[in-house]
Amino acid sequence: MHRELIQLDINGERRELAVPPQKVLLDVLREDLGLTGSKRGCDDSSCGACAVLADGVPILACVAIASCYQETRIITVEGLAVAGEPTPIQTAYGEAGGSQCGFCTPGFMIAIHALLQHNPNPSDEEIRETLSSNLCRCTGYMQIYESVRLAMRRMEARSAQPAAVR
Ligand code: FES
Ligand code: FES
């Protein structure tokens, strides 16, 4: 099978690999790079389980041709933590019971992280709109919503602290 050499910036690391020209980013992440956090949850671009950040914006990796993203900074769920420290939504999610089987969790993490980076104090409507882009078949969304609220409270408390104790 014909392959082409591409370079991708994944979680802050430049990776070079030979892939079929039409291979989607999700398959490259999972099959070629061993980054299995992003999931394939549907066949019709409707579940959001495959979401990753492309220059800070969530995209569906299941329909993104990998070679088109060579100039883009890609962050997967494995790369969300900064210097080993989980993001507020990663911590809050576990505490508020946002995850049950966990299959949808990586996609929600990406979507919510992007929302809170862009707007640390989103309205209920903005939170609901963000959550509506991802499917969870277990939780009924209330715990996920509560996770976002908890993460927001933590971020607010943290930003109120003097810089020396953050
Ligand atoms: S696997 Fe990408 S949207 Fe479902
Ligand atoms: S926790 Fe199971 S699909 Fe969401």
C-alpha cells in the first residue's frame, strides 16, 4: 500500500511516520502512535469520543485526514495534564462521578477543557451546548454537568489565591 511520510506535532512532540494518504488522525493516534485515549464510538461523526484539540480547538479525529494537520499543534487526552498536573476538569470529573464506563470521557475532557480555556465562567447554556456535542450512554449527563461546575469553582478559587500559593 502506498504510504507518505508525514510529520505531526502531538502533545508537544514532533513525530514522523509513514501512513496511507487518506488515513484519519484517530487511526494514526491509536494504531501508529499507541495513543488509545481517543476512542471510536460511532460511524457517523456523531459521538465526539474521538475529539482532540487542534491549535486549541476541538476537532473530530475520526474524520480528520492526518496529513492535513502537519502544521497544527495536536493535543490528545493523554497530553492535557501540564507537567503531570491534571487539569481542573480531570480532577473534578472523578470526584463528581462524570465517568462510569469511561468510554466517552476522553472526548468530554477535550470539549470541556477547550470551553474552560476559552471561557472560565460559561453560562449554563454554554455548558449544555458544549456537552451536547458528545454522547454519553451511561451517566445521563447530570454528573458531567456537575463536574464542569466543580471545575469552574476550583478554577475560581485558584485564581483568587495569591500567585505564591497557587
Ligand atoms: S468516533 Fe468520531 S464522532 Fe464518533
Ligand atoms: S460513561 Fe459510559 S458512555 Fe459515558
